[in-house]
Amino acid sequence: MTRIGPASELGPGSLTRSGRYAVGNNGNHFAVTRKCRHLGGDLDEGSIDADGCLVCPWHAAKYDVQTGRMVRGPQGIFAKIPGLGALFKSITRVVPLGRATVEVRDGDVHLVDGE
């Protein structure tokens, strides 16, 4: 088990890094592996959108943190390439982001285990 920090410092909409994981709070604490499946953007530098999804800081690909699957492909110039978003979304059906269990104990957020 790895201590992330005080739960008060990881409020809704917050993200931080813990080893290979991006740890965040979208109303619930979560942890997913940090590297975007598109071009390896560091997801702990991204954001959490209104849907509670993790958004890549590089090209705005969007991930469901419960499943690790990409739910919107890369945006910007990449969104204009036919089939690219669908390709990356299908890749994450087979190889989703890794996920880890996160618990709050005694006011601290802990990374318990990971896939």
C-alpha cells in the first residue's frame, strides 16, 4: 500500500502522480496508468471533465477511469484522420489503461493495488 497524501488535498477535479499511476478524484478516487494510449501523454497532467472522465493534456483523448477504456479519440488535427479515434478506442477495449484500487483511510488517500 502506498500513501498518496491527505484526502483534503485531492478534492474533486484533482490529479496527482504516484509512480506509474495518475491518481484523481472525479467524485470518487481512482488510479489509472499514466500514459495515454495515443502518443504517451502523461495523464496526471490532464484534467477531469464534467462527465468524470480523464482527458489527456496532449490531444484531449478521453478515458473512462472505471474501465480504462478510451471513450473519445484524439482531437485537434488527429480528429480529422478517418478511423483514427475508432482505432484507438478499439485498442483500449483489448488493452485498457491499468487500474488500481484507491482507498481513503484515516483521512489519507492510499493506492492499495494495481493491475
